[in-house]
Amino acid sequence: MENEEERASTPNEHAAGREGLTKPLRTLIDTSGLIAIFIVLFIGLSVFIPDFLTGRNMVGLFLSVTLIGTIATTMMLVLALGEVDLSVASIVAFTGVVAAILTSTSGSVVIGVAGGIAAGGAVGAFNGFVVARFGINSLIATLAAMEFVRGLAYITSGGDAVMITVPAFFDLGSASLFGLTLPVWAMIACFIIFGVVLNMTAFGRNVLATGGNAEAAALAGVNVRRLKIIVFGLQGVVAGIAGVLLTSRMGLGDPNTALGLELAVISACVLGGVALSGGIASITGVLVGVLIMGCVQNAMGLLNVPTFYQYLVRGAILLLAVMFDRWKQTRRTRA
């Protein structure tokens, strides 16, 4: 009788073992494939575009992806949670305007920076509260926030760019260490911090568990409402940091800046293997997705591709990323 029970349980145990082994293996294969695509793309651009593989262009490439890359680290968490945030571009513009006004009014860079980041965090936490407390679809809630916050940026600035009268504020965007400027280091820090958060903390595991099955996560003791508010709040804080650094680089707070940024950030995340349905995310994949988009954009700039054709290319990348995500979901379901 005992032998029969052991034989009956053996297939299930083997199946569970195979599932435990194949899931990390599938993730590794997906990420490795994306890395291979990036390597082939990078080599191709280096060979066929003469000015691509130059030191000056590489520095410019890294600087050009700092805005998307920095915000993508927390958009990864939002998408892994099974949600989406369309308000990040408006938050970038709004926090830049707030930082510019506070810096010029108070004469203090610290007050301006702190005020801008706090404004971003407040908007993000409000988005999370609306989504978590009232159960509103995050696509609709953040779409409303996108318009609302962009309107606040115009109202706060009086509809025009805000000039900064404190020269020390410009050092935020131009200060460099080992040849890399502060915005690049900020992006690197975000990838390290949120990579650790995602892979090595209970918080990251709770985000993935909630994105995979929110009801099961709640039954397991996860405070889903609080988790959503925190994640959206982090998204707002990081968007605020990016907005302040962008304002320092431009030298003014512009309510018209970062238009369409949210789609580029989401494209990079989905291209990097983050599932739109939630529960699956890879910080390495997001980094590679950001670099792929940055290389394509940089190459189009070097080739003097007209702006309206660049829109077509970015739209095609977004569509392909979504189709790739759908294909992977179908493959996982069949597996």
C-alpha cells in the first residue's frame, strides 16, 4: 500500500521539480535572447554607421536614455503589479516646473529639488490611493492624472517656461564623475536599487505575487492596497527625480516637456520582458530594452531620419513589443 502511494506521488513530485527548474530556465532563455538581439543590433550599427562607435557618441547615447531608463526602473514594478502608469510624463513636466519656481523664489537649490521630488511622490501616491482604494482601473485613473497634472504644470508656470535664476541648480545636470554626468549615475543607481528590491527583498516578491494573482497574495497576508500605494508613490518619486535632473539640463522648467515619454518607458519595459498582465519582470531585461530603444533612436539621429519617420519606428517598436509579450504569455499558458 505504501509502495502504491509512493508511486502515485512520484509523477507529481517530478512534475513539480521540472516546473521549478524550467521557470528560471525560461526566464534566462528569454533574457539571453534579448541580450543576443541587442549585441547583434549594436554590432550592426557600429559597422554600418561610421560615427556610432565613438566615445563622444557613446556618452551621448547613455545621456539620451537616462530619462527613459530612470523611470523604467519603477515602471517595471508598476507593470509587474499588473497595473500601468500613464502620468509619468506629466509628472516629469510638473516636478520640473515646481523645482524651477521654488529654486528661483527661495534661492535654495535644496528646497527646489526637495519640493520637486515631493510633488512627484505626492502625485504618485495619489494615483496609488485612487487605484487601490476605489478599485479604478489604473489605465483610466492615470490617464485622468496625465491630463490633470499636465494642466497643473501649465497653471503653475503660467503657460510658459520658468527660467531659473540660481546658477548652482545647473550643476545637477552637468556635474560629472569618471566621465559620466549625474543623470547617468542616477539611472545606474536606480537600476541597482530596484534590481535588488525586485530580486532580493520580500517587497519585490510581494509585487510579483500580487501581479500574478492579487487574491492569492491577499490571502497569503500581503496588504495589496498598501503595496499599490507604495509602488505608485515610488514611481512618482523617481519621475520627480528625473524631472528635476531634466530641468537642470535644460536650464528651465518647461510644462511642454516629456510629451509621449510614458509610451517610450512602457515600450522599453515590455521589450525587456515585463509582462503587461503582471507577475513577471526582469531588471536585466528592462536595462537591455532601454539600451535597444536608445540605440535605435541614436542611429536615426545620426542618419538624419526625419522626425515623422521616427514616430513610425517608435510605434512599430511598441507594437512588436506588445506582440512579443502576447506570444510569451501564450507560450507560458500552453506550457
